[in-house]
Amino acid sequence: MGFATLLGLAVGLAMDAMAVSATRGLMVERLEWRHALAVGLVFGGFQALMPALGWLLGAQLGPWLEHLAHWLAFGLLTTLAAKMAWDARRSDEAEAAPARPFAPTTMLLLGVATSLDALAAGISLPMLDVPHLHASLVIGLVTAALSVLGLFAGRRFGAALGGRLAWTGALVLFAIGLKILLEGLV
């Protein structure tokens, strides 16, 4: 696999993390450097870790993990979408403070959910003669950069829309989970 192909794979794997980062940007009134650092490190870190883990687990558990990854991603993203919708409903009813979109638990769950496809990709990397460390670094760095870009794009989009955008974020997370599930089933 050449570098251009690896870069294409990295961009494809980063799209979910970028979209989820955009939903984080929709949920805050003002972005801070720590928000960009959080999405870059969490999403880029998990996207770098999962192909390496997939590489290591591929020989023993490859078919099982590949079959299960889309269900796990769908379940995690749907659960987070439901929580966002629940928080949005409560906020609409009680004018409560907005949810904490960068809470460590939420970010870790999102990092895992958006990187399960990278785990599946890591299982196939040995068959493509790609050095796993090189592939993991490229995938992680591309994901970190695109996640930060998505965060700022989401904030800009959110500023243009105004109002309560947690519902939009919940819908986006559910749609990403459904997309991953449908791609895995096909």
C-alpha cells in the first residue's frame, strides 16, 4: 500500500470522528484551546491505537472482531445520542444548564465508538504489507487534525444556527452509528 492509499484510508477512518467533533462544537458557546486538545488527543489517540490493537489481535480474533465492530459502534453511538436527546429534552423542560460535551467519560466513549472501524482496518493491515506503526501514526495524526477542524466547523455552524443544537448532535451521532451498522451488515 502506497502513502496516498494509506492517506485515503486515514481520511476515510477519520470522517466519523470529524463529524462527532463537529457535534461537540455545536454544543458549546465558546471554544477553548482545551476543547481542541481534547478532541485531537482523544479521537486521534484512539484512531492510532485501534489499528495497532487490530494488528495484534487480528491473527487470533480477526473474523469475530470484524463481525462485531459495527454492532459495538452502533450501540455506543446510539446510547450517546439517546443521552444527548434526553439531556436536550430536560434542558428544554427545565432550562437546565447544557450537558458537558467534553466530560471525560463522554469523550472516552466517543473515542472508542468512532475508532472501532479503525480496529477492523487494523486487522486487515498485515495482509496489505503496511508497517503497523507507520499506519497507526498516519491514521492518528490525520484523525486528530480533521477532528479539530470539525470542532471549529461545528462551532461556526452552531453560531450561525443559534438555539438548542443538542438535538442536532444527537441525530448526527445516531446517523453515524446507523451508517456504521449498515456498512458492516452489507
